[in-house]
Amino acid sequence: MSKSDTWESDLLKLVFNNTTASKIGDITGLVGSTAVGSLYVSLHTSDPGETGSQNTNETSYTNYQRVAVARTVGNWTISGNSPTQVANAATITFAQCGASGATLTHMGVGTDSSGAGKLLYSGQLTSPLSVSNNITPMFTAGQLIITED
């Protein structure tokens, strides 16, 4: 069984844009949060998997920390159908690597700024990224794409 294109779009808008999904439950629908809040983008050295949390296989290069991205239309763009997708609307820049590096293969989007938070989405990078001293990992606008289909 699959989701309809409309529901895929509504779901991504609820999660990434804090937009109410109408006609679910009572008359108000699935209501967005009263405060916008943020999602946290993470980098991983291997696949965190469907049973993983935000810190499963998360990188620990020197100076690394997750990046907070507010749940707004200004930060996340929802488009298309079959598949419906969300992409970062602005560049997401991580801390510059210090002395110890890592090879990054996956990214994640979750609910917490640190620790074992809820991992909402994860995926493989287009190609592995070797991070070493003075390298600054980033996703330019439109580069981080998550699909629902």
C-alpha cells in the first residue's frame, strides 16, 4: 500500500514547514507546532539504518556538531509528486574539521541537537566525503533532497 501524492506533500509540509495537514482528525487537521522549532541535520560514517537513532554511526570529527534548520518554507522547499520531495532552501554548513577527520557516507535529519534523538530521515550521500583538517562539509541550496513516494 502506498501514500497518495497529496498526503506525501502534506506530510512533508507538516514535518519540514510546520504547516497543518488538513482533514485529518477533527476540523483543524494535524496542527503544526505552536513554535516553529528546528530539525537537526547530521553526518554519518555509515548507514544509520531504519532502526537507528541520530547518533547511530554519527561522525565525531573534531569540531563536528549537528546543524539546526528551522521548520519553515524559507529553509525547506517541498515540490513535485511521484516522488514528492523536500530540499534545503539555503546552504547548510557544518563546523570546519579540526585535527581528526572522517569519511562521511550518509546524512540524517532528526529531532535533537545532540544524543540519540529521533532520526526522521536518512540517506546515502552522492559520493563519500573525506573530511580532514580545515575541510568544511556543507549542502548547498537544493543539494540535500529527501523523497516520499
